Amino acid sequence: MADIIKHQGIVENISGSHLKVRIVQTSACAACSVKGHCTSADTKEKLIDIVVSDASSYQLGDRVVVFGELSMGMMAVLLAFIAPFCILVVSLFLFMAVWNDELGSALCSLALLIPYYYILWLNRKRMGKKFSFSVMPMV
């Protein structure tokens, strides 16, 4: 049970077998009692598209629990932040060793991120199957 990420949400839209659920994502300190006096507390509303087998059992405005696996979140962090950072750093050192030009090396290292993110974009449907959320009604 500890390997599950849960968020409470509200069904915003029902389209075929797709539910759009609005969740409120809060930082760890957003629930703090002194958040009004602190600038680091933030909350964001996000819409999540969830494919369900029986969308007819949900109504607009229903309160639901959206959950996904913790490993899914770790893989997202790896693909979105860690892998591009490694590509950037390794390519920067390689280009610096070859050219000894800081500006050119930095620009070429940044340019390598374009095909990386393009490949991710091309695989968005396949990744959408891996990064899928589930939903269940709140009791």
C-alpha cells in the first residue's frame, strides 16, 4: 500500500470512456498553519485524463480518489529530469574536450536535448499506457 500515490479529485468531464479529473497538487508545506506568511507554500490544480471501463458509473462533480504507482512517478522523474541532465553534462564535457570552446559546447549540448524530447514526444502514446492512473469513487 505504500507504493501508491493518491490524490482526491473531482470529475470535471466525461467523454466516452475518458474521465477528466481535477486534482489539487500541494507542496509539503502548503498544509502548514503558517502558509499565509510563507512564500514557499504553493498549490496547483491539474486535470488528469483517466481511461475507465465503466464511465457511466461516474457523474460530473463526483468526488473520487485518483491513484497511481510510485514507480510510475519515479520513471517520470527519470525521463523528464535525470536523463536530460546526464545528456547535458556528459555532452558538455565531450564537446569541451574536442573543441575547447565554451559557448559552442554549451549550445551543442543544449541542442542535443531537442532530439531527446522529440523522441519522448513521438513515444507519447506508448508512454501514456505506462503512465496511466486509476480512479475509484470516494466512500
